[in-house]
Amino acid sequence: MEKVNVVKVDDENLVAAVESLAHSIWREHYTPIIGRDQVEYMLKRFQSKEAISNQIEKEGYLYYLLGDNNNGWVGYIAVIIKAKELFLSKLYINAENRRKGYGKYSISFIETIALDNGLFEISLRVNKKNTNSIRAYEKFGFIISGPIITDVGNGFVMDDYKMEKVIAH
């Protein structure tokens, strides 16, 4: 892994880059887990340019693109600062760049955001069938704190675990 470039998503060209990554990563990674119909629905509802821009401008999400000089954009992160924790909404790395250190780098970057905001806990949601990601998060110090089932509309639900990590300070 080369030196990682982390760029805050703050213009429409960068939002378009996130949308493009989301579409390729989600289709590859989530279709076997939740099926094509739910993937397409969730991409349109949560990871379209319009949805991403709305999350940034109106809901307070912070999006970041990850890349390096050799591979271009390899993934993205989205977090939101809450009262007592940093919520890690999205951490996605494209298939060809997984297991190369981007996840570890991303978790460190996310921990810095939390600490810079006086927060000592990070939480996230992960699909119960997403076993590779669950193992990765456990390796990074997250623990499963319980199940969460959320109706996302159109007859679909997110059947997740909530995972949490307390950051030493």
C-alpha cells in the first residue's frame, strides 16, 4: 500500500466518485448477501449523488475518499458525530484493494476524528451475514453489542448487528 490519500468529499465531482465506488462495491459485495433487488434499492435511496449530497449538506455526515497514487480511489468512509459517539456509517474498500491495509488505516483515521471531537466510542452496523466484515471489525477491536432490524422501505429490512469500540484515551 502506498501513502494513503484521504480527501474530504465537499464538491459534486467527489460526490460522483463516491457514487461510482458505491455502485461497484455494493453490487460486488452485497448482492450475494442481500440480493440484487435490495442492493439496487439501497443504492438509489442511500448512495446516489443526490442522497450523498443530502447526507452531507443536511444531515451532518462527513464523507472521505481513500486512494493512493497507483490505484486511484479505492474506497470511502462516512461518519456522523453524535452526542456520545462517532457513528461509522460507511467503510467500503473495493475488492481488489482489500487486505492491503486500507481498512486498518481507515479505522485509525476514524479514531482520530472521534478523539478530535472528544468522543471515546465508535459504533457501527454490519449485516449479520457479512461475516468477513464482522471478523475484520472484531480484529480492529469492535464487539457485537446486539441485533438491530430496520425497515428501509419497499419491503426490505436491514438485519444487522450493532458493533462498538471504546477508544483508549
